[in-house]
Amino acid sequence: MSDLEDKIIREFWRGYEHETEKCTFLINSIIALFVLIFTMYPFFKDVFLGVANVYILTLALIMAFLSSSLILAVVYIILKYRLEHIMKDSKLIFERVDNILKEFKDEKHT
């Protein structure tokens, strides 16, 4: 039975690891974008001491946040598409697992 389990586990992880790496990269990119925005704000605030410049910088950061929200919306759409793709791949993987089980039953009966 361990040979069958090994085949099933290998078949499942072969498709799953590749898709997980892509989603992890996108999530890390989003986190890096927010860290960049929120860590650079105090630096720019100290560099531009004028009140008007701080307001302009605040407006620029709000615009950057809104554009990052737009980026997040695009990433959400991409992740949703990838999730649908993963679900389709999972269905194929489970079909392969069923085929492996059928082969194992056939080998066992013959």
C-alpha cells in the first residue's frame, strides 16, 4: 500500500507546489508595496519641512495608495483566475489519482 500512497502523493504535489509558488510571489509583492509606501512616508515628511510640501506629499501618498488599491484589484483578479486554474488542475490530479487507484486494483486482482 505504501507504493500506491507514494504515487498519489507525488501526483498531487507535482501540480500543487508550482501553483503555490506563483501565488506566494504575488502576495509577497503586495506586502512589499505596502511596506515601501508606509516606510517612505516619514522619510519624505522629514525631508520636506514646509507645510505645503507635507500636504502635497500626503496627497501624493494617498494617490499612491489608491493606485496600489488598483494594483490590488488587478492582483485579486489574477489570484481569482489562478485559483480557478488550480481548482481545474486539482480536478485533473484527482482524476489521475483515480486512474492510479484503478491500476492498483487491476494489478492486485491479476
